[in-house]
Amino acid sequence: MSFQAMLAARAHKDGRAQPSALFRHRAISENPLCIVAWQLGAEPYSVGAIAFGTKRSGPKVYVPGYPLDRELLFSALTDFAKDFCPAFEAYAQGAVEVIEHFGAELRVPKMLPQVIVANSETVGVLGRLGRRLAYLPTTGERAADPILPRLGRHFMWLAAHANTPGQQLILSMADLLATHYVAGMSSYEARSLAAMDAWVDPGKGRHGFDAAEVAERQAVGPAPDPIDAERVYDLMMQFNQARAGRRDAPTVRKLVKPLRDLYADLVDDTWKLVWKVVDRERKRTEAASVSRRVREDRIAYASHLSWMVGPAQGRRKVRMNSRSAAMRLNEYERAKAMMIAEEAIDDPLRMLPVLLAGKAIAGQVLRCDPDRRELINGRNCKRPSVVLRTDEPCALPTGTEVWWTKAPAGREWVIMSVAGNGAGSEVTLILQTNQAQEAGLPRVGQRACFSQLNTRTPYEVHLPQSTPWTHRPKEPPPPETDLENTSDITEAA
């Protein structure tokens, strides 16, 4: 039985979700920006309503009324952008640290800019909406307000950054719970924020399964449940018929009120749930490695804002060439490997699956010889040794490189020998350096853990600037276009 399966079985037995971590491995900002979005089923690049706010008391809801009408949709999104963009960019106006980034000075905010949403599906909606808005023409016959492309470029970048493992700039509450708890549900069911929250906090005397069965009926967006979707459709068609083609603000504000009230009720339920989760999870102790990833996020945010005011004005390529795709994949893989290592090293509960998989050993230090020497290439070199007594048989073969969890970025230890000792083993490890380590050496009598995970800086990939002929397409890809004006590709190119 895997560790995950064991926790799921215990969750079913105890009637509540079981923590899969002792610490919180994602940062939660003191003043996050919260977004709740609702989309129309057949319109992936549009929204029926979008809500934004920074306080638990409630958000401001923006409803276009009939989002199939471009003018009405853009009018509502313009109002939203005028609130969101200044709030999102305001983090750069506070205290900053100046660093050198790719040969230039970069002003990095000291506070973490963070957007919180209910689930990863909402991140997808924001990304698609950003793709629609990012390349809108701001001049000509159908010119859009310049703040709309600015909003779109923020959303496109946030959605792309969300793919970075361990990032915290845009935080899904459903993913946060699924990362830190195991419930008696499938991974698909765990994507429901309401159901997962019910397992974590089912209430006194209730089993998590029963609580989740009721809670999962609550839609938190971006798709409403079928009954609410029918009500939205009916009110939307009534609004469209009553306005008779008019788009002036007084008419829209008057006629859209029934639809706005419906969306406000939907948003209110999700809003309360999101902030309930935020307040509860913020109380958990933050893991030590979170601060490093927060700094990486702050640098990424500062770099994005610098790009927004540069010659490209925030424009980014929608399609990557072979070299860019390889570099991006390598970036994600390195980030994921580092995240897994940091979380396991920080958190004993995260290290348990590594121990069960036979990729780590833990036990009591029996002996430590800091002055041990051995002959290496004709030289008598210092190589400290440690003898560890484990409770379980050591599954790692001799010659395996491992890292002490107190010094995961330091030099590796090599397993020299493994001998039986009752139900466990006596493992001799040799440190592969004669230099004094910042963390020192394990002390006799203390419990130590050595694993194959480390946080050393990984090898940096260097690829040629020109794409090799083996990776070039037979035909060049079609030119990039914006979704609003497919006939004119010059603006989007």
C-alpha cells in the first residue's frame, strides 16, 4: 500500500481529510487579490461575470449582460481592468530591492504579489481571456481601450507562470488543499474546492464523505451548475431582448440588474468559501523553503512589469520554437525537482514516501569520525565518516550518493557498507570532501536522515541559438493573429 493510499484509508476511517504535510508549502500573502469568474458554456474566451476584490467583506462584480456582444463584454472588462491593473501593479510601488538581472538593474518588490482563485479551471479562463485581449488593436475603426490589452497581457503571463511547479503568484485554493491533504476521493473529485474543504472541516459529528456529498453541489466557478446555467441563460436572453440593441450605460445598468443579482449570489458563495480556506490555511506554519520560491516569484513579477514597459509593451510569443520549448521544459523540470526535494527535506511527513520508496535512510548516529582519512590518487585525504543504525533494512546499495537533510545543498555522502543489525541495518557513509561543512557533521546519538534528494544548483542547459534542421518544421507555422480581428494579421504579428 502506498503512503497516499494509507492516508486515504485513514481519512475514510476517521471521517476527515488527513494532512499530507506538517507545514504549509505555499505562501499566502497578507493582502492577496481575489478573482472569481463565471463563463458561458460555449464561450471559452468570454466571461458571463467576473468579480474582484481584496477584502473578505465582498467583491465588486462586473456583468456584461450579454457577453456575446463584443461591445458590452469589453465595456464590463474595461471597468474590471481599471480596478485590477492598478491593484496588481501597485506591488512594485512599495519597498523594493535592486538586483542585477540579465545584466540590467531590476527593482524587485519585497512584498509577494499574489492572485488567489478558487481552482485551476479559473486560471484557465483567465489565460484564455488574456489571449483574447492581449493583441487587440488600440487604433482604427474597432479600437479597444488600451487597458484591455494590458489586462490581457497580465492574464496571459499569470496563466503561463501558473505552470511553474511551486509558484505562488496565482494560487488555486483547490490545489492548495489537494497538495496538503488526502481525502477519501479520487484526484478528479479533489478538484472541487467545496468537496475538499468539506473533507478537511466536515463539522462536528459529520463524516467527511457525507459533508462532501452535500458540498460538491455548490459550484464555485467558472462553470455554473445546470440549474443556475438555465437561469443565467433565461435572464441573459430577457436582457438582450429588452435592450433592443442599445448599449448605452444607463440602459445596460437598469436592465442587467436581475442578471447581476443572480451572479452576485453565485459569487458570494464562492467568495466566502475561498476566504474561509485562506484564513484557515494561513494559520499553518510556513515551510522554510517557501521563502526561496517567493523570492523567485517576486523576481518573475518584476521582470514581467519591466517587459510591460519595454519596447515589446508586454507582447509575448504565443507559439514557441523548438529551442524555447526545450528551455521551458527544462525550466519546469528543474523547478519541480527542486520543489519535491525542498518539501521533503523541510517536512518529515513529506519525507515518509521517500523512505518507503527506498530512496532515503533514517536512523540514530552510532559513530562519527571527523578525522578519518583514506588514500585517494596517492594522497592521504580527510574523508569524515558516519555510522547510522536504521530501524528498517537499508534498501540502498553501496556506492549510492545521498545527502544529509541538514545540508541538502552541500557535498554528497556515499554509502560505503551496509551490515545487518537486528531488524535494521548499520550503514557506513563517507562524506566526499575534506572541507568543513557549514552544517557540521551529524552528532552521535542524534537522529539523522540521508536521501537521494538535494537542493544543489542543477546543471544549466545551453542550447544553440539556431534551431537544428532536425527540429525545423517542413512548413513555417501560420502567422499569429488576435481573436478579434483574424483578417488583419499585421497588428498581432
